[in-house]
Amino acid sequence: MSRRKTERLLNLVICLLATRRPLSAEHIRQAVPGYDSANDEAFQRMFERDKNELREIGIPIEVQKDPWEEDPGYRIVRQAYELPEITLEPDEAAVVGLAARVWQRASLAEAASGALLKLRAGGVETDETGGMLGGALELRVDTQDPSFPALWEAVRDRRPVRFPYRVAAGENVLTRTVEPWGVVSRRGRWYVVGHDRDRDAPRVFRLSRISGPVVPAGRPGTVTVPEDVDVKGMVGYREEGPLVECTAVIRVREGTCQGLRQVAKAVRPAGGGWDEVELTFADPERLAGWVAGFAADAEVVGPPDARDAVIRRLKGVLA
């Protein structure tokens, strides 16, 4: 099997696993690299052949009806895709997690993500948040914002969305309807770029300020991305001064949060089953995305901007 076909099959599996709703053949054609350059007849042949080959090796592609679509949709139900029980030693699982984090900056990023998905589906803890090897090698991009998956799908499906947004000047929350063009990461923060229907103008929204669920505001395929748009330029990729480093004080439960302990410059007992760690950070939002992942095992004591960032992140998850 050629490398091009292998990548296309892998991308198809990832696409059908990641979607929350059935995808029509046309949406799959737009989303999966390798299909978009083919004409209608060639795409139909490739798609049918790929579906049959995946089913032959045991991948359960289901045909379902999406109320938003006239044509049938396809998806892979995660529970049906799960592997049987897999047993790895702690050091083996840590190596898998570390390797995947390194590959996220290489051409094998998609394969690494797929391998971790299969292992987690089989109940294997791969220790991506730090563990015995990962603390000193923080190579992955933080995507802890609760709104990220829905916005990523909206960009992929060319679908408008609506969400509550906290404005920068205060705590006021406004509802925004956006035609998303792209999702961009910059200095640890994620942004969605698109056309704001409420203002009838291009706008940039920081994901950490989205305070509630992201819901569809129209049919897939109804968003047109301008050919000359520069989403990175809109976010502000330009030379700026360095971020000021600060020290965060975080309470962690005994025996937990190994990733935080690995990078901490000081760890001391705090009593009552808790320890206190000190670590250096420059971006409160990025720190909040990391700390929030430890849930009830970590609590930011200070400074206030870091603590407030974690509270906003958790409130967004709750909403």
C-alpha cells in the first residue's frame, strides 16, 4: 500500500472518529486530504474502495441520517472502535506518551494521535500530562479550551456557530454569531477568526473568553472563506516584547500532579494531604489550561490573575 493511500485511510478514520455527527460524502471529501483533488467520479470510486477496505480490517463505519442533511452520513462510533484490554508497564506507557508529544511537531503527528486514541480507548494511561518522563519536555500545544472541539469542527464543516463571549473590557457577556475561517494558536492562547455577523465585519475571538457552549447557527457548507484572508495576520503574528515571568503558588494533593511537580522550582508540604509547589509562568491563560486539566487535585493560590484564569476555564467547562 502506498504512503499516500495509507495517509488517506488514516485521515478518514480520524475524521469519522472525531465527528460528533454523521458526515455526508461531500463533507468527507472536503475534510480529508487526498479526496479534495479528485473529480466526482474518481472520488466516488476511492471513497467506496476505502470504506470497504476499512470494514474488511474490522473498522466499523456506520451509515446514519443527519437531520441537517439530505444525503446519508458516515461516522465511526467510538465504543465499537475500542480495542480489547491492553496491558503496558508504567515505563512503556510513559514512553508512548512522550513519543507522541515529540511527534506532534513532525510529519507523524496524526499517526501519533491515532495511536494514543486507540490506547486510551483500550484503557491504557499514556501519561501525556507529565508523568515520569514528560515533565521536562513540554512539546505539545495546549488545547484545553472547552470550545476548541466544536470550533474545530465548525471550521472543518464550513458551518456558522453561535456562542456567549465575555468582552475584554469587563465581565459583560454577549452572544456572537460567527462564520469561522480558522482556529489559530499564538503564545499558548487559541483564537477563532471569522466573520462576525452581528458586526458584519471580520473579528478575532479568544477561546478562553467563550463562556458557554458553541452551537450550530446554520447548515454545513454555508461559510465561504475569503481567498486572500490571512488568519495568522489577523491574530497578530508580529514582533512583541517578551512576556514577563511570574511565580505561581499551587496546592496539589499528595501523590498527584506529577507534571507540575517535575517543573516546579520548589515543593513543600502544606498539611492535610496537600503539598504546595512553586513554578514559573509567563501566560496566565496557558497556565490555566494546564492546571485545569488536573481538576480537583490542583488549586492555584496565587497570583490573582492566574487563579482567575483557572476559575474562568472551569466555569466554561461547567457551562
